[in-house]
Amino acid sequence: MAIISSEKGSTSWKHQRLTAVILMLSLLFFTCALFVGHASTYSEITQWLRKPYIAALLILSLCTLFYHSFLGLKMIIEDYVHQRQLRQAVLFVIFILHIFFAILGSFLVILL
């Protein structure tokens, strides 16, 4: 049993590090693109975000952000909530909330 538990922790750790790197790269890209592109008005920024490849990158970044957030909260809950039923209920609720907000964010990017 201990081997399975450590493998799950190792996978979660790797996913957190990978999503952190992806988020840092996407933050760097979007920050540089806005400063280099000199988009100063709201309409210019929204026109730029409407480009399909930019919208796809933004949706990917949003989904990565919510997955990274879920992994972090899951680790905290597993460490500090000791009652099994409460832990499972809280994990389920945060899973549903993260899925909901990832879908909502993606939908709002598409509506831009």
C-alpha cells in the first residue's frame, strides 16, 4: 500500500511542477505580448484576444490554472482534514467548483 500512496503523491507533485512551469510561461507570453503589442485600449486588447490561437492559449492557461489550483487544495485537504467522509465531500465540492469555473472561463473567452 505504501508504494501506491507514494506513487500518487509523486504524480501529483510532478503535475504541480509541470502546471507551474506552463503557467509561468503563459504569464510571460501574455505580459510580453501586451507590452510589445502596445495594445492600450480595451477594444484593441479584445480584438487581439479574439484571434483563434490566442484564445486557445488563453483557454489552455485557464484550464491549467484551475488544475494547478485543484491539486494544491487537494493536497492541503488531504493533509489537514482527517475525517474520511468530510474529506471526500470537500474534495468532491472543490472538484466540481474547479470544473465549473474552468468551463465558465473557457466559455467567456469564446464569447469575447
